[in-house]
Amino acid sequence: DSGVTQTPKHLITATGQRVTLRCSPRSGDLSVYWYQQSLDQGLQFLIQYYNGEERAKGNILERFSAQQFPDLHSELNLSSLELGDSALYFCASSALGGGAGEQFFGPGTRLTVL
Amino acid sequence: ELKVEQNPLFLSMQEGKNYTIYCNYSTTSDRLYWYRQDPGKSLESLFVLLSNGAVKQEGRLMASLDTKARLSTLHITAAVHDLSATYFCAVFYGNKLVFGAGTILRVKS
């Protein structure tokens, strides 16, 4: 158990809908990262927040957005969902802000878009 | 743009044998990570390699980093069935981790 929690574990929804994925980092970690894992794209970095501020951005679609709240939990919002958004979404956390520290991954949220 | 290539992508091993997974990357970086993922599960951190020549060992796994050659290796010694999983290397570059495609390891008895 990495100490990172994610909810929900599974999410099934329809195209065009909007969902919110939630992540709580390990106690004391200030950085939160979001990743998408799919069969065709592999593991891709989406976005990083450090202590409430966006720190780095990867291959995140404009339909996706994220934020980190004062209590350090983070939410990833996915809107206008398409079939291709079906994937495993991981959250990771680390103590450092630069992204270079060891990242600990949560259990993931499996999103299925029908 | 950084490219991270792992090979092989699939490895079927006999128990008790040794083998090496290779991770090549295209741009200078001195931080490399190895992760393990079991089917349907999360990623488990195995090794953090932070400098040229770094070598770390845990049980039957040993990882090394050669930043000049832009190469990391994950060596498996006397494989056992419990090592069956997918192994990812990830390179730190541009404030983010860039992952390889993963190596699916199957250890057969």
C-alpha cells in the first residue's frame, strides 16, 4: 500500500458525459501527478500540481482539467468523454516539487466510456 | 522530445535462469526509475537511480545506470515465478517522468 488513495476504483459512463476522479496523496507529500494508462498510448503523464499550483503539464487534452485543493487532495475532471478516453487513470504523489523525487502511485481508477 | 525504449517488450523465462531488460533513452538525464506492475494493479517503485554508475540491488533484481550511454539495465538473477509482472523504466526529463512501453515478464516453471 503506497499511501496514495484514489476514488472511485471503477467508473462506467457514456460518451459526452463528465466525470471527476479524486486523489489523496501520501501524508506529507505536496506534489500530485496524474497519469493515463491505455493499451495504445502506454503510460502518459498528464499534469502535476505542487502545493496547489500547477507545476508541469504533459499530454493533457483540453477537455481534461485538474486542480489541487488546500488540503492537498486533487481532482481530475474529464468532460465530453469519448470512447478513446477509456483507460486506467493513476495518481501519484511525491514529497518534492520538481518532479524528480520518487513517485508513489495510487491504485488507479478504471474508466470505461460506452 | 525524449524517447524511452525498452527491450525486449516480452520475455518468457525459465525459472532459475538469468536475463537482462534494457532501457535506452534519447536525451541526457541523470534520473531513472524502475517500476513493477502486476496485472490490473498499480505501479510499485523498485529502484531510483540518481547518478552515472549507480547500481542498486533488491533480492533477485539489480538495476544500473550509465548516463553516458543513456542506458539502464534491470538484471534478473535465478528467476522465480513471483517475478512475473510488467516492468517499466521511466526517465525524468522536462519536469516529468517519461515511461517506456514496459517489458512483460513471464517466468515458467
